[in-house]
Amino acid sequence: MSQGFGGNQIADVWVRPSFHALTFDQKRVLAVTIYQYHFSDDSTSLMFTDTMSGKIIGSYKPGLGLQMD
């Protein structure tokens, strides 16, 4: 967990190559499931990072939804 702008927390989600084979809707459902399981408010967001490249590939925040690069 790291600190983002404005004091919001960012939870890192590291994804493996098979994640890229999912449809956008499947990725969205996964993001919502992870978020709801771990967090109870809207002050946290998820940051998706590719394990192979180390690059950030997307993010999820309630209200804004899933955004993939």
C-alpha cells in the first residue's frame, strides 16, 4: 500500500501475463471484487502493475471505474 495525492491510499495489484487475455469486462469484475474484499470506503484505489515489465497498466477507483492503458 502506498500513499497517493491528497492522502488517498493506493493498493498495488501485480498481474501475470494471463491477466492480459481477459476481456475488459472480466478485468473490471476482478477489480471490483478485489476492491470490495479489501476496502470499505472510497479513499483507496487499485493500481495494476505488470509483473513482467514492472509497468503500471491500469487503475481502479469507485466512481471512476477501471482504466486500462
